[in-house]
Amino acid sequence: MTTQLERPVTTTARTAPAPATAPDTRAASPAAPALPSTRPLYVVKAGSATLDRGTLHKELADLVARGARVLLVAGGATGIERHYAAIDRPMPHLRLTNGDLVRYCPPEEMTHLVDAYERVTLPAVERELRALGLTVFTSVAARGGLVSGRANRPLKAVSGEGRTLVVRDHRAGVPTDVDVDGLTALLEAYDVVCLSPPVADPAGGAPLNVDADVLAAVLTGALGADHLRLVTGTAGLLTDPDVPDSTLFDAYPGEGAKYAGGRMRQKVRAAEIAMRDSGADIAITGPHTMAVPSGWTRFWRTKEPAADLGLLTRVACVPSVSRDEAELAAYLAEWCRERGIDAHVDEVGNLVATRGDGPRRLLLLGHLDTVPHHWPAEWRDGELWARGSVDAKGSLANFLEVLAHADIPEDAQLRVVGAVEEEISSSKGAFHVRDRYPADAVVIGEPSGSGTLTLGYFGLFKLRITASVASGHSAGMDAVSAPDHLIDVLGRIRASVLAEAPDALSAVIDVRVENGRERSTAVGILNFRVPPKVDVAALTAAALGHVTDDVRVEVLRATPGHAGGRAGALVKVFTRAFAQAGIRPRFVVKKGTSDMNTLATTWHDVPMVAYGPGDSSLDHTDEERIDPMEYRTARSLLADAVQRWFALTAPPALPDLPEGSRR
């Protein structure tokens, strides 16, 4: 196989594997298994006709700018035609017994096929992406066994005279094995990794030509990609191939095939494979772009058991680990606009959906992001199992359903924000909300169960401590290693902080060590959950008191706890809604932290509670699931509380005055 792939693989920038000698890219992998990246991974498949137009390259650059890893799978039909024309060689075809015409790929033809990718398609991709300032690795997937496959069985074809033939030397197959470590290393090293058919045949002989859409789907499953986009020349999957705007917007397993003909059959096949083997969100998009929502066919791997569970199900199906919220935000903004709701994605990526523009403002603040790692959402035993189903997509879906159906008085405004980065220390979305979207009362969307109202949260005090020592052998007399030093410092800082806040909870949540030539350092992240009313300035002073020449202390987060009372109007309307539903509620202050704390740093007089469906003990676990009745109960109760808040806070009616005397 290697000897047949003598053409150089094109590489640019950084230190790329030397391709001319058909490298084993697995040699570029680190000796130890790489830690899983939390950067989102897009697999984008595009044919050479789409790549010729150039639009997609800019869209790939935009994904990279958002922090995503990008694996482009390039099809090559146009490039192959150009190459065969350039070498003045007729392209052989086979007429199958079902009437389809396919490219004939005997062993002697595979060299020319590889040449077409390596001389025409891949250099063009490299050139366009480099012009946008991106670093690029391109290769046929057979190189170094990046992807291997299994040969198809012999084909039945029809000769020119109409006789049925059995063709045994057709080098076509399906991709089956992926060098995950090698590709992961490449994705970390380059802005864009671009692969194309063919793939290696571990049984030997010429490489195997494979369908590029199927190759993209197999890569999506093997690499655990977050998003798969199959970009085509039509506006998604058309229900009527003669009507360009007849896009099928939503497809479930087994439904797409009846609308697919020609090359679209392979895209639907690829989508089905990806739905079966991955937790990615999947779409056929076009024409020749990922940017037009009306040209998308989305594939949903699980179907809601009832219509009122549709939004919850779809929200759970779109992966949105922190810093990968853009796809979910865009989908929800479109969902809102379809219902006449003013909605947009703001500067930091928050979904902002609003009805009404009156002065009495109620804000429902949920969050879009989840913790890693997502898995395929599914309805199992009557419950929705999915990352984020509890924390906190159930709450956010309920917020939007209530927004869509609430009666908003003329002098009121109801706004839903789906914030980004709630699950990580930055809380970027909540800080933006605090400074841009004022409100008179706030409901935070966090799970505590449909029968519980959360009045407050502990605060978050988070430190990075770096301890360093002179490098030396650990067997030396009285030697103190960097980890030894760090452990000692962590203990002393923890004791000092807990002296100021005895009821705080603390944990070391990360440790790493770096050994340098002159000094070795150990870095630890020390996390405290501090009760409301604890003075975080005093905690900061206690921690910084341990700074020395070889100890550095950085305060990563110092957000105080916050808890409101039970006497405010917002609590009252929930209490009445609980009573109306026949629920005897629990009122709690939780030891976690939420975006409530961030708002409370400056919104001192704004009433806030948290409410949402689901068992919060399932948060951040692989057991995360939500019961539909729990979800429905919380939605109904929230809708009641919202209506009561608008009624309770309504200004007193003006007395009847003569016409013209109102001011």
C-alpha cells in the first residue's frame, strides 16, 4: 500500500509529519495518552464543487476563531475530473445492475485517484485556508493508516453488450478503523486537518476508495465529535428534488431515505451512521454553506414521546459543553423567531429572547452550557437521558415555553436569557447579563425539583497556588519536592481561609507539576464554597498572607454567597403557585453556586430565586435524566408564578378622570 502512495502529503506551518516517505502519523502522537480536549470538534464534509466556491473556507475560519477544532473531509469528484483531463486519461466507469453508474477503481487506477486528491483537491484546500491565516494539515486518509477500511464484496455490473459481469478487482470499501491518537494529535497541532479518500486496506494491496460522506460519519463517531455538517449543493434534503426550497427541516432515524436520490443517498446514509455511533448534532446544509438556517436538514436521533416534550428533547440533543454553546444558541434563537419572539445571540454568545417592552421587567436566567462529556440523548424507560437534561436544559426549555405562551401586560417585559459559561469559572454570560439586561426580579434556571424553591447559594472562592523549589534529586538529604511544598502550602492556606469561614466547604480540584532545569513547580487549584454573608475580602487577605518568594497565590474567583428572604413578592407568587398545584414546597439555600451569585454582586435590591425541574443529585453524572411529569409540573407552576408576578406588581388602577386629564 505505502509504495503506491508515493505522492507527498501537503503540510503547512508548524512541525508537520514528513509525508514524502509515507509516515506513520501515530509516531507523532505523544508517548502518553493525550488528555481529552474540551475544545469542540466539528467534522465538516464538503465536495470539491463546494470547496471551489470559497465560502466554506471562511466559515471554517470562523469556527477556528471560536476555539473549535476542525476536521474537514474533502470529496473530490470535480478534482478527479480535472486530473484525468490534465493527464488525458479516460475515466473508467461501471454500470451496475440497478442502473447506477460508478467510477471503476481497479488497482492500477487507484494511483491516479490518489494523485487527483494530492495534486488538485488537497493543495487547493491548503491554499485557500492558508490565505485566511490558518495552519493546515492535509492528507489522503490512507496515509500512515490514519483510516483503514474493509473491501466491499465483488460487484455485479453490466457489460456494454448487456451481459451481467462479476467485477472482483474494484477497490472500493467502507472505512472501519481510525487512528484516534494520531488524528487527535494533529487536531491539537493544526487549525484545520483535512482528509480525503481513499483509506488503507490492512489486508494489503491498493488503498480502498470510500464515500467521503461515510468517511466523515465514521470519523465523527471514532473521534467523539460534537458536530457533523454535510455540506451540499442543495438547501438540505429536499422533499421534492424539483423544488429548491422544499427543505425537510427535521429528520429522525429512518425517515430521510425516502427523500434521497443520487448522491444525497450517501449523505443520508452518513447521517444515519453518525446518529447510531455518536452523540454529535448532525445536519445536511447548503447550498454550499453552513450559514443559512433555511438550508438545513437536522437529524434528531431520538423522538419526543409527546409534542410538549419536543423542545426539551431537541435542546438535549445539541451538545453544548462550556465554550461550545453557539450551535444551541443559534437553534433556540431560530425557535423563538418562528414563534414571533424577538430573539438574538448577543456579543458574548448568550441567547436573549424577549416579549414586551414595558417598565416592569421579569428576567428568567438559565444557562446553555453543560459540563463535559456529552453522550447520545435518548428516551429510555420513560425518561430523557442526556447530558444537561437536568443541569440545566430542562429549566431553560421550560423558560422558553413559558415565554412563548405567557400573557404579557402592556406595561411589562418578560425576558429569557440562556447564558454561556455558567459551568466554568468565567461566568462570562452572567457578568454580561448583570451589566446589560437590568430587571426588577429574577428567576434563575437551576434544578432543585418541581417542589423546591431555592432562595440562595453559597459563594465561590477559587485560588491557584503555585509552589516552586530549586530543581534537584528527590533522594537528596532533606529534599523537598515541588509537590511536597505545594501540599504544605495548600494545607496552611486552607486552614487560614476556614478560620475566617468555618462553615465553608473546600476541595483541591486540580494539581499539576512541571520540572524545569533550574526550578520545579507544582500548581494546585483550591476551591471553597462559602456561605452567604461571608466577607470574601477577608478570605482573600487570609490567602494572600501566604505569598512568599516561592509561593504565588492567584484569586481566580471571589464571588460571595447570596440568599434572599422568604418575604418578598417573588417568593410569594411561587408560594401561591405551589399552593395552587397542591404542592407543599421546600425552601433551600444550596451549597453549589449559580449565576444568582454573579448578579448579586451588584444587583443588591433585586429579588432572586432559583427554580427548575429535575433531581440535582444527578447533576454532572452519567446518570443524568429527567422525568417528563417532573418537567411538566415545573413548567406549569412556573407559568402560574410568572402570571402572578405580573398581576401582583401591577401598578394601582388610576381613578376615573375626565377625558384629557390623564398625565
